[in-house]
Amino acid sequence: MHTIDKIKIIDDLKTICGKKHIITADWRKQRYCKGWRYGEGDAIAVAKPGTLLEIWELIKLCVKNDIIIIIQAANTGLTGGSTPYGNDYDREIIIINSMRVNSIHIINNGNQIIGFSGSTLFGLEKKLEKFNREPHSVIGSSCIGASIVGGVCNNSGGALVKRGPAYTELSLYAQVDTDGKLSLVNKLGINLGDSPEEILTNLETKNYAESDIDFPNKSASDKEYKDRIRRVDAKTPARFNADKRRLNGASGCAGKLGVFAVRLDTYQKPKRSAVFYVGSNNPLVFSQIRRDILSKFKNLPDSGEYLHRDCYDAAKKYSKDTFLAIDKMGPSFIPKLFEFKRRIDIFAKKINFLPSKLSDKIMQILSKIWPNHLPERMENYREKYEHHWIIEMSDDGINEGIEYFEKFFASNDGNFFICTKKESEKALLHRFVAASAVGRYHALNEQNLGGVISLDIAFSRNEKNWFEKLPNNINDLFEMKLYYGHLFCHVLHHNYIVKKGVDTESLKQKLLEIYDRMGAEYPAEHNVGHEYIAKSTLSNFYRELDPTNRFNPGIGRTSKLKDWK
């Protein structure tokens, strides 16, 4: 590792951001150096700039001193893509946490927005309310405080059927070329000046007029997706992270650029909506419903969230506190709750006699006090049916749905009911919090368990056998298997807890080989982070964006070394 004057570097960081916004203490760095669920490593410091210009000055400082740059926003990714991974880098690392730079500009009468590096989906959702419009994601990522830019950089998918992965061709970013020269690239489609300082200042202060905004023939969303998803006989997935169709500049860059802002489309809220709660004991029934709705309905559904019975049960028991927190306090409380949990666990780690994962154990005890939080009709369906599907239709699609399901279930296994407003909220929320169940169970029982495998799979659009059936020699190695996902998009999340003593990594590879044979792609929407190996399409894209390997090296298990050596 090359040597640098760390004391001077830290002093320079303080000059740029102010002393209070530079973190060097190990225990305070931990929340920024450790992934939400996966991966951790060390950094010289965490810098928390307050303006776009401060981010630019930090990047300049790192480039000048040959320091690795990891730009991080909410750090809510599930595959560890915005933190260091291990301590085998050939250069020192500085993490730039951009959450203080959270402005959102509304343009084109609410039809588009400009989201700064640290702006969040939840913040955007609130800003768009008066325009009766919505962001790309309105449940899931928004609840945990995920950033707008992070979603774009990862081509994140989300639950909403018509919207596809987060995507734009309009962004503003820093890039280092093959000669190590830093430049600011303005592809926002807004005339903001010439120099980096001028461009960033004018954007920050909204010093531009409507006449400065161009509307080039470039996409600010995946406008093709609503047609792509209807092709139910296609042999490829509808969406996945390595889809070269959706790798463009900031979109899919996974931190290989220093992204300052993105320009995105927004979406009209429906006038009416209804949630259909569907149950069956035959996964092929759901295959047929999916094909019928996508290929024959005039109106596409808004969302379609799948939940297996085992996952239903696990979420009911182990995600109850998260459910109640959102239900009673609102989604805006969740980032605060998670931050509180992190602080408790950091504190517990410093005191030898306190157990690990203390926050999980406290919250699990507290959740037992509260009575059953799920509606009676959902509970009845849990007893009757193994497979659950929560389908949201809007406007004219509601009547289409009623007519279809009444006719379909007259001669097929299963049934449906139309949720009340309260049932709708609780059904969708129950499905959302299911993602945390495997982590909680493992935290409570980790001494008696092996590792956790969380897979994010995009099945081909023509795949009918989407529900996993493993051979006994593999199936017997698991303590728990939880299945949930976005069934219309054919994106499924498989969470496994391995029995104690089993080689987790080897078992994971055996699972991935099964999906390879099926023509599936992975990851589907959570991106590679440091968990998955980036396929050639992605790794080549990373090298093209960052030829000296300055930004976020090692992503997708690529080289961590300078110049990709």
C-alpha cells in the first residue's frame, strides 16, 4: 500500500467539510464502514459534505493523493455495495457520505425531478404529494430511507409492475479518465455553466431558468418496461442488474462514478385502487394467472407481491416489531429506528458481557407483548393456502380483475377476496417486512445455525416452474427457507438459513448452478455489491466508466487494485 500523510489528509478533509463532519473514531465509523446486511472494511475517515461543491472538493483531494473514493448515501443496500469489503486494498480509502446533500428540485410541473446525491425516495414521495404524482418506488426502499441516486446507480427494481428498474440517461457526475484526469460530466440536460464550480453552484442554488432546461431525446425512466413485461413467452428475464439495455452513465454504475444528481420521471397516482388477496396450493395456478393478466388484460396491475406460507409465518413472528413501527409511527420513523438499533449494537459490542445482536433480542421480546396484528381474512387464507399473492389494480383494471378472478376460481384451485383499505395496508406491509424475518431469526439463534444465503433471482418471462423444488441432498442442508418477491416481474427473493457445520459458500454455488441451468439471471434488483460476481457485461461497463479503478474498487468481486492490475 502506498503511503500518505494521514494527519494532513484529515486536516484537509476538515478544511473542506468542517471538523464536526469528519469521522475518524473507529466506533463512529462503523455504521458507515459496515453494510446493512453484508460486508465491512476500514477507511481513513468518513466525510459528510454539506454541498455539491464540497463533494467535488473531496473527490479532487482523493484523486490528487491517490486515495480510493467510496461515495455512499443511505447505506441501505443488501449486498454491501457502498462500503469497503475487507482490508486488502492497495490504497487508503475515504468514504464520502452524501446524506446531508439531500435537495430535490421539481421541474416540468412535477413530471420530472432532479434528485441530489443524498436525497431519499421518502422525501421525494412527500414532495410529490401536492402534484398527485409518485416516485419510482413507493414501498420497500422508501420505508428504509433509501436514496434516489443509490437506486439509479444499482438499477434497483422495486415492486411496481409498470415502472421497471430505476433508470435515467440524464445525470451529473465526476469521472476519472485513463490518464487519471478528473472531470465533471453534465448530462442533466440543463445549461448550468462551464466550470465544475459554476455548474455545481448553479444547480445547488437552483440558479437556472425553465429556458435552461432541455428535453433531449433521452430517457429518464424505463419507458419500454410496461411492454417488455407483457411478453410472457420470452426466454429472458424482464429485468436484471446486468441487462446492458439499462447500463448508461450513472445508471447501473454501482459507484464507479461520483454521481452528484440524477433527473428522473415521476408517475401519475391512480384515481382508484383495489388490492386482491389471492391464495392457492398450486404454484402453477399462479403461473397461469400471471400469464393471463400480463398478456390479456387491457390494464396492467400496479403491483403483485408473492409470499409463501412459511415466509408469512416467519414475518408474523420475527418482523412484527418492524410492522408495528411502520403501522403506528409511519415509514418516516423506520430510518430512525434502524439507526437506534445500530447504536445499541455498537454499544453492546464495546461491553464484553452484553450479547451480540442485542437490539434484535430486545425488540423480539417487546414484540411478543403485542396481540396478533394481522387481519382475520388473511389468517384464514394462511390456514387454507400455501401460496399468497397480493395484487393491486387501479382504475379500469379493478373491474377487469373482479371479472377475471370470479371466472378463474370457479374452476381452479384457490380463491380471492378484495381487501378493505385497512386490510390492503396490512397485507402490503406484511409482505414488505418479510425481508427482515430471516435476519431476526438468525440473530436470535446464531449459535445453533450456519450462515445465511440471500438470493435475488430473475426468472425468464416464459418460465412456468418458478417455485423452487430442490433435490433432497441440497434441501436437507437448510434450517429455514423463505420465499417472497415480485411475481409479475418474475423476480423472487430466496432467503435460506444453513444448518450448522455446512459450507455456506459451496452450497450457494450449487444453488446458483441450478438457476444457471434454468436461464435465470442474478442478481435481479439488489445489484452485485460485494456479494455476487459481476458478469462480463457489468465488469466491462465498470472498467469503461472507471479505467484507473479509483471509485469503489472491488465491486462485483472485481479487482481492488489500481488500474485493475
